[in-house]
Amino acid sequence: MRQAARITGAALFAAVLMTGCSSSDDDGKGEGTASKAPAADVPASGDAGKGVGASDLEGGWATDATHTDQGLLILSVQGGTATLLGKTSCTGKVEDSRPVKLTLACKDGSSDRSDGSVVRGDAESLTISWGSGKESTFKRTVTPDGKPKLPSGLPTDLPTDLDLPTGLPTDLDLPTDLQVPAYPPVDRPAG
């Protein structure tokens, strides 16, 4: 379980590195897109997304551009359960219908991304149309077997002969009962 959490954490970190501070040409509507090219196995007709099953969503996904209203979105799907993280966290079920549907409940009660349908998808990207009219395009960050999907173009000629320090302490005795003081509110001048 801990290893899966570490792998997911590493994959999410890789997703953040991959996404960077990219921008989109969505005229400020808050919808990110992966690319202008259609997905390879998506039908061109109104049947888009109907070839994608719930098992195809298994793994981790992240938006490639920040949504102006939610920032980076991270989607994790496993065993028919979905978790969506952004400015709020949402959890719920994945319905193996055609198209695949996500029904989520968000902690803050928002409904912008509570009901979604997969409109396009393949092994590398996934587009969900939300009941609010918003659309989110995700790229795969974690494969269904829990392995992180690393970005291409990473350096392979890393140095191997580094002089790293040795003998560093590994059993630090850090305090566990630290208290953060409560600060009084700051009065700011009007202006």
C-alpha cells in the first residue's frame, strides 16, 4: 500500500513537472486541451468516447494546462472509483457505460465537475465533458499497473561518479509536539 502511494506521489510529481506553466488557446474559458490532433482510436462521428471502457481509465491522469477556475486537475481511477483533485477534492464512481460516466461528490459541495462523460480517449489522453459545460483533457501519468509514466526526452547521460556525502544521520529525533502560535488578525488600511 505504501509503495503504491509512493509511486502515485512520484507520478503526480512527474505530472506537475510535465505540465509546468503551460498556456492554452481557449480564450480564457478555463478549458485545457492536450492537442489539436484527434485521438487515434476515437471515432469521428457523434460516437466519440463510446469505444472507451471504464477499465481504460484505470491509472492516473493530469491536465496538461491549468484550468483558470480549478488550476491543475489530477484524476485517479482504480477499481470503479475515481478521485479528482484540484482546488477541491471530489470522489465517486465510474460507470462502465458507453460513454463512460463519472459521478463525483466534491468536499466543498461544488458541482462544476460532479457529473462527467468521456467524450474522447485513448491510451495516452482522455477528455471529459462535465455537466457544467466545461471540458477537461487529461494526459496519463500513471499506468494501470501503478508504474509512473515518465515524460519523453529525459536526459540519459547523467553523471555516475558523484562524490556524495556519507555518514549522514538517519535517525533524527525530531519533535512531534510542535504548536503553531495563533496570530491575531491584521488590520489593513482601506485603500
